[in-house]
Amino acid sequence: MAEAPLLQAASSELRNGATPTIAELQDDEGRVAMRAKSTEELVLAMFVYGLCMVPGLVSITPPIIQTAEALHLQAPLYWIIKRTVFRHFCGGETPDECVASMDRLAESGINCILDLSIEADLHIDDKKAEDQSYFPLQENRADIVLDMTKECLRTAAAASSSGAFVAVKVTAFAPPELLLRLNTVLLQLEQGFDAWQRGDGTIDSEGLRQMAEHVLPPPKSIEQQIRREALLVQVMTPLDQIQTAQFFDPQGPHRDIWWETHEEQAEMTPLTPEELAAYDRMVERLERVCDFAHNNHVGIMVDAEQSYFQEAIDHVAVNLQAKYNRRDDRAHTPTVYNTYQMYTKAAQRKLERDVERARRQNFAFAAKLVRGAYMVMERKRAAQLGYPSPIHDTLTDTHASFDGGVKYLLDELREFYDATGEPISDTTSPIVFMVASHNRNSIIQTVREMEKHKISPRAGVVHFGQLFGMQDQISYTLGKYNYSIYKYLPYGKIEEVMPYLLRRAQENSSIMGGVGKEITLMWSEVKERLFGPKQKPKLVTITPQVDGTPGDVDVEVTSTSADTA
């Protein structure tokens, strides 16, 4: 892909100070998206949005589905859902069925993130984490998901537009109980660092020794203990948190020294030998996905999931970035993107930590920023288990976190340019990211910041993303002005996609509650197509006579149709 400079010529300003892109994003009467759709699509959208606005309907839908399944009546219910809500929010049941939607979007300058909508059990029973009898069945399922993901990648690679992504959920590639255990281990390592660091954000060899004794499994032999001591002696200067995480990394070069145990020690170890083997198989599956994506210039978007999986997911995703996002590989754009849920209190810290790690290890930091999709579930679980909610307490705090994260990354981009003067493109930039939001204010603010820093929409370092079937006016406007815009296009069997559809309705109720204006505009568009443009009122022009005699006027009646106004 050709390099595009960071700096662009200033766009012509409108009289109110807004550029054309911002002016159109602010336009409440805009119809650029509606004019790209068929009348049938508009009628379907009005129907679906109307359903989502019915008070209480979203909350009673899950028990309705459960009752229908218990009575073996799900077939007629799914028949209705497939032809309404599913059709509006999803691309189809197979990757091939998504191609038509992908081609239509490409005509308007919009790319796609293909998503095989398969999720692990989101209601993890903590006791299962101790029972490895579940592993074989889930391992078989993960192998099936791997094959299905490859099919998805082939469709994305053959798309008419370049730059497609495929979304993956790490929980689909391993037993979720494994990720739950790994998540616990990584959190314990973080807590161990906090407990034994010297007060200045670094930890010395004695602190590392304390972490090894209290967090890691006991050595299985005298030889292993000697090797541990040899590593600790080599730590001549204190380590910060990033260095410490790499020092004890279960996927790192010293895993056999820190994590290998005997089977009989399984009850005393955070990760058993079988779990470490399952961990390796998960990484192997994901690397096979990334190898194919990298070789075919398709991006991998690692989805965020629940907080009790997220540390493990982040760990795996950033390690994949270190392998596939090498900055010295100018023939490829970054392959692996990780997702940051900015409604979590720890999001900004994670963002800054991972940007710094990417800088040190010379790989491109690639991220998707979202507000978050598991708020109801997260708060409920925190209340049940008695730990503080990981979610920001107020919506205002969440907005500030999201917008602050975007600004931080844009500022980092600008600092890099100022320091190096090096032209930046999607193959050379140290940071590339996607602003995945339906919030119009956040989109406008991002565009303003891009204009302020003179970051070109065509540089390919800042992308935007919205869900298929939602906030189309934003998506089509950005596509019109050559911004890098993506639609998240899920597909799968109707029963597999139901959790996604329900979450879209539950977690985006505030968005659905505000689509009344959009429905009105859609209805106006449909009426104009069916009955012609609405005639504007006749304009009456009153002109004084030439001699200026008071009270004597000429009257001119002028027709002003929509075509001539």
C-alpha cells in the first residue's frame, strides 16, 4: 500500500468554522445513508428500530426465547427473527452470504469487519475452572472454530475492497476455564508486583524472589530451583512492571523455569501441566489464524470480552502483536488489533502500558477503542461475588475515558511526527487505531482532533467503526469524505447469533431510544420515493410600485418545488 503523508492541505472552512465533514456529521436532517439504501431496507430498518423502542420488549425477549425453546417452538420464532432483526443487524449465516452486503458497503467507501458470531459460555461457573474434564469437548469445539475462521478469512481476503478485518474471540479458541485460570494468574502477578515493588514503580531481585515464592508454583526439583536463582542473580537493575511481566511470562522463554510442575503438584500450582498444554494449543490455533491473515493482508480484530477473561486476552493479543506487527516489516500493515473497553477503570493505564511496550519492542501498537458491551453482566457479577465493579461509576466518566483515550493516541501520533519528521502511513506508523463508537460527539471530536493535528483521513492510521445496521448516517458520511470507516458485520446460525442480537439491544438501549428522529427521516425518504418530493409552500413576493405610492403593490406568486429550491 502506498505511503500517505501525515500532513494534509487544510480543508476549506465553512462560514461557521466547521469543515464539510463535521458540518455533515452535525446535520440532523442528513440522508446520505438513506439514499444509499433500497426502499425495502428502509422499511425494515423502521420496523426493527420501532421494535427496539417498545418499552420492556428487550427485557422480556430472553425469557420468551427460553420458553419457546422449552416448548420446542423456537422454529417459528427464529423464522420471524431471521427475517427481521437478524437481517437488519447481520450479514447472513455464512461468509459467502455476507459478500453482497460487503460489496454494497464498498460502493459507499465502507469496509467490513467480518465476525463469526460464536461465543463461549458467558456465565462461567468458577468451580468448572478446577475440573479439566470439560477440556476435550471444548478443545474439539475450538478446532472447529479454527476451520470456520479460516473460511471467514478467505472471504475477507477475496473482498472487492482492500483492508478487510476478521474479528476473533479468544474464548472460542480455548476452554474458557483455562482463560479464567490464566486471567487469575496474571492478576496475581500484577498484585505481586504492587506488593513488592520498591515504591518507585520498580522491583529488585529480592522482590522478584518474593513474587516467585508467593505467586508462582513451587520448584519441582533442586535443579529447577538452581536455575531460578541463577536468573534472579542476573537481575542487576530493578525492573518496571512491563519488564517484570515479561520476566515471568507464561508464554516467555523462561516458562520451563517458572511454570513447569509435576502432575502431583497440580493442586498447589496456578496452572497445571494440562492447562499449560491447552494454553500452547490455543496459541498455536491463533497463530495459524494470524499467519493466514498476515500473508493475505487481512487484519485480525481481537474482540474484548468479560473482565474475568480480559487480562488473559490482552496478554495473548499483545504477544501476537509483537510477532505480527513488526515495524521493520514495511510490506505489511499491522495485522493484530487488540480491543480496549474504555468503560473500565483500568483502561487508560492499560493503553499507556501497551503503547510503551510496543515502543520498546519495536512493533506497531494497534487498537480498537470501544466504550464496552458487558456493563450489565459485569456489574451483576461484581455484586454477586462481592468485589468492586470494574466499570466506571457514571456515564460521564465513561465518556471522558473514551474521549481521553482517543486524544492520548492522537497526541502520541503527533509527537512521533514532530520528533522524526517521518511521513506516516499504515505501514510506518508506530500507532494505528480504530474509534469504534456510535456516539456522534465522540466521532466529531475525533475528526476535529485529526484536523487539528493535520492527520489525513487517507493515511490509514485512524479508522472508525460502527455496527452493521446502526448509526448509518455517521458511517456513510465518513465514507463520503474518504475516512477509513468499517462496519462490524456478524454472521452465523441464528441460534449462535442470538446472544449478539440480545446484547445489541440491551447494551445499546440509549442509542435505540434516540432513533425517533432517524425513523422520521427514513419515513420522509420513503414517502418521497413513493409520492415524489414534497412541494414547498408557494412564495409570495410583494414588490412596491416604481413610483413608491404607499399601499399600492404588485404581487408575484412563485412556485418553489423541492427540485428548484
